[in-house]
Amino acid sequence: MSCELIQRYGPFTRLSRYLNSKKNKTIKTLKTEKPLASQVLTTYLETRKPFWSSYFVRYRSVVNDQFGYSHFNWSVGSDNYHILRIGCYPFIKYHCSRRPVEDLTVEDKLFTCLKALNLGIPSLMYGTAARFLAKVSETVDTDSGNVVIYFYEKEDPSARY
């Protein structure tokens, strides 16, 4: 299985991109100069090189180009990470573990199915709780601008667990 993922945009991102492509002055357009969520993920992992990490990024800070991906491989340089990703409004949550490449197709489909079966209610509650609990922040410098990511507590990049 390839570690390259096709960019997939969710319905709100598609609408935003459509509105921004129009030159009609009567439609209020949305800002599109935000970095891709995948770019923030790659830059963070390249910079910190953690064995594992868990962070939140605000939807409004990035373009969500990984819509529908729940569990996947992400290669950064010579390292591979297993990424668990969930949209928990107003955040996207990433849990990253440095591990060998594996076929995660079954797990990805299983997690996506579980999220659909529970109607996203636990994800929404998780995002609501994160608004109050994720107090530690760090700025990730991407080519498209700076993005603030949030943690529950300060992470030690050399920690194995």
C-alpha cells in the first residue's frame, strides 16, 4: 500500500473553494491562503521527530485535505507514522505513532464506519471537551503560514510512551 494519499476535501471545504473561485462581488468569499492540514502534519513531524504525539488543530486554521481518512500511514523522510485522525469540531485531532508501514485499510474503514454509526456525537463531545482542556499550544511554521496546534499537556519529544 502506498503512503501517498489523495487529497480529499469535505463538503464545507468544497463549498469554500467553489465560492472563492467565483469572481462575483456579491458573494462573500472565504479566505483560502491557509495551509493544508497535511502540510501542518508533515511540518510538525519533520520538525519534532517524535516517537508519538497527540495534538489538535483548529478547522478554521487549515484546509482540511484529509477528509474521510481515519487511520493511515504517513511517511516523513525515512520515518513512517501511523496516524489516527478524527474531526472533533472545532478541531481535527491527530494521534501519531512512529511505526513500520502496514496495510491499515481495514482499520480505516472500521473507524470510519464506527464514526458514521454513532452519528459523530462522541466526536462532537470530544471537541467540546478539548476546547476547555487543550491549554498547551505550539506554533508550526509552514510555507503557507503559521498554525497554532494544541495539546492537553506539554509533550517530551524523546518520550517513547
